[in-house]
Amino acid sequence: MAANSNTASTTTGDFNAIGEISGNAFIGTTVRNQNNETVGKVEDVYIDDKGAIKTVVVSVGGFLGMGTKNVAVKWGDIKHSRDGKSLVLTTNWTKDSLKAMPDYKDERRMPAGTVKSGG
């Protein structure tokens, strides 16, 4: 039996052999500013119907996971690169400018026929 020669299935850290980014690499990745200071961490990524990343949910503030807030940032406001096998995300936003953004509300789609309860 011949070995599979599909190089795209070979993983090398956050990227496959042809340089595509793993979806798992995004969640939990630290977002840094231009001064290499940590400004937040990726909590979720939303993709449009064509497969393009549109929104990145970033947690900001807090200490040891307490008191953090989630904000929605446009994918175009984040630059991605790599450091060896690792994904690097940077933005022009500062921690304070992210904290000043409105809280991101989880608006995931509910299954058809589901009724929201009171409130």
C-alpha cells in the first residue's frame, strides 16, 4: 500500500506543511500590540458563509481569568504571522482601547423552533 502523499495533512505546529493555519491554533492565542505587550486572548472566531474570518472575540482585562470582558474585533484589525511553528497575532489596539469597547454578547444561533425564555 502506497503512503499518502498529501502534504496538506502533515501538521507542523499551528500550521500545516503548506502554511495554512489550524483552526485550533486561534482559540486561546494571545493577542499582542505593536510593543509586544499582551492586550488580550482569542476566545472565539466567527467565519462567514464563504469561509472568511470576519469577527474575532477577544477577552481583555481581569486577573487569572476573573473580571475579563469579551469584545468583538474585526479580523482585518488583527495581523497574523508565525514564529517558527507558532501563530502570532498582533493588533494596533491597546488594552485600554479594547476595554473601552462594548461587551460582546454571545449571539449564537438557536436551533429552529427554539423559543427564548423570559427576560
